[in-house]
Amino acid sequence: MAIMFSAPQVEYELIREEWLNALSHLGEKGVFVGGPSVTDFEESFAAYSGTAYCVGVNSGTDALYLALKALEIGPGDEVIAPVNTFIATVNAIYHTGAKPVLVDCGTDYLMDMAQARSLVTARTKAVIPVHLYGQMADMNHLRQWAPDQDIAIVEDGAQAVGSRMDGRPAGSWGTMGCFSFYPDKNLGALGDGGAICLSSQAVTSHLRKLRNHGGEIRYVHEFPGYNSRLDPIQACALKLKLTHIEKWCQHRRQVAAWYDEYLDGIEAVTRPALILDGSHSYHLYVIRVVNGQREALKKFLQKKGILTAIHYPSPIHLTPAYADLGGKQGQFPNAERYADEILSLPMHIAMTESLVAKVAEEIRSFFS
Ligand SMILES: Cc1ncc(COP(=O)(O)O)c(C=O)c1O
């Protein structure tokens, strides 16, 4: 039996009946854009994320982009972001016209905060800590210096629904917290979706207009906006899944603990380095494989029916899309090295101890 890498279809089965009922209700009412199911989910997700407001949008990428637009970031500005992230983080900066200023990562794969601080200039308008793999970047460090210099903190919490640092949820630490509901995320929609969580009423009102052609009232357009609304059919799925999220994140932590236990003693494998507290929600469980054997291990596991992935094969500065930033090989040594060594193991709510043991056993057999 194959071991899936992620399992959005398992989650779907758990909400299927209620979701189809909700869809039928939407159809009967004829509410296909916006409406009470969207506001209901927004209120619930704001409460879950520890913020006063939530603005649902159509993807995590748009959440980041609209957050930066709401901060009036544009040409001539600089935004600091990690080089070890999904490309969407940097796409969002690029499309505002601001310059992405990239930073290497540490052994925890998260943005190197000291390096980030050293790159601040008079043009720096925002910094985007990415809570990569579900582990939160050091928000205490950032909050010690960014706000004093009028630098906004836009959390990229795309992979971090359910993560908490010092008991405080991801998305509630910065000026704004951005989330993705891509189907295999911790809280995944049944299509695209995203949200911005925040506590400023004024910025919330601006974001609601930005996502809806520049106005909240039909045909009243206060400024040029976008069409980036969260679909009600997705809001219904997300509201249903939100009731499970704590249990599911707890399960991910348990799966990670099993991996830690079963992979122990395999010298060629480096398990995730946890720098901070138990904030990790384990969107991904990422190991490193030394001696250039990552690709061979990946293929070996695939032959055994175990699906793995690489997050991400190329750091942003070496990605063709951002060649114009002038990035060079050797510029971000940690991110470059890790890109060749990392391997994400199956992680989802249907992983059991015996499946984890099986994955670990195959990895052990590859190296022996
Ligand atoms: C770190 C990170 N940022 C941003 C995004 C963008 O989210 P979306 O795919 O919903 O646009 C993702 C999701 O893939 C992500 O992993």
C-alpha cells in the first residue's frame, strides 16, 4: 500500500456530508459570492488566530500581496524576506514594485534574524518572517527592533495554521498575518483560498475594499482595487475543518514525535532542529540527507510506494524568475546547502505509528 505524502482527500471525507449540505443551502439561497458563510468563517478564524479581524481572500499569495498594498508599499521601498521560502512570498513583494531583500536561513530553516536586521536601510518598509514548515520564526526578536524603525511585520503564516509561540497564535504577532488555505495546508480549502488576520479596524476596512474592486458597496469604487474574495463554498469547507484543526495539529505533532523516535540513530539523516518551544504545527516534517544521497533516497522510497517531496529545490536567488535580483551561487550558503539535502516525509492526519515505522525502516534499510 502506498504511503501518501499528504491527504486532503481524507480530510474531505470527514466533512463531506456537512459540506454538501452547506453547498445545497448556498444554492437554494443563490449566494455564490460573499455572504454570511464568508463573514462567519472570517469571525471564527480571527478568533482562532487571536486577532480582532480576518479578511478572506482568494489565495495565500493574494493575502501577502494585499497586505503589502494596504501598507502602501511600492516602488522605491524594500521588503526583507527569507531566501528559503515558497516563491509566492517574494512574488507578492515583486508585484508591488518594491525590492525584495533576501536573507539566508539558520539551521532551523527559518530566516536568520540577525542578518535580516543588518540589511535594514532607510527604504525598508516591511519584513516578512515565514513560519516555514509550521515552525514559527523568532517573533520576539523581530518585535524588538522592527516596530521602533517603523518597519511593518507581515507574517507569512501560509504553513502555520495551528502554530503558537509562547502560547500566542501565528498571525497575531505582526502588523498582519497572512494565511494560505491551499488544499494540503494544515487548514486546507477544497480549492484556493487565503486570509489576512489583523487587529486594526482601519486597515481591515481598507483590505475589504482592496479585495473587492476598491469598495464595499456595489458600484461605489473609492480607489482601484482587485477581485480577490474568498469563495463561500470554500468558506463553508474551512469553517467545518476549523472545528477539527486543533486535533489535527496535535496529530501532526504526534507523527513528528514518532518520526523523531523511529529515525533516531540513522547517522546520515538530520532530523528537524527545533530552536524554539513547542510552537511547531508540523505542516511538514523535513529531514536532511547527507553525502549527496537525497535524490537516490527519494527514488528508493518512491519505488517502495512512499511519496516524499522537496520544499524547496531552489532558493529564491537561484530561481530563474529572480535572476534579475543578481543572486549568486554562494551568496546564501545555508539555504543553498539545505536545498540539496532536504526531504519532506509523508505528513498528514492519516499517518499512523506503523506507517511512520515503515517509512523509517525503509530509510534505515537504504543506508545499511
Ligand atoms: C510559505 C508560503 N507562502 C505563500 C504561499 C502562497 O499560498 P497560495 O498557494 O495559497 O497562494 C504558500 C503556499 O503554497 C507558502 O507555502
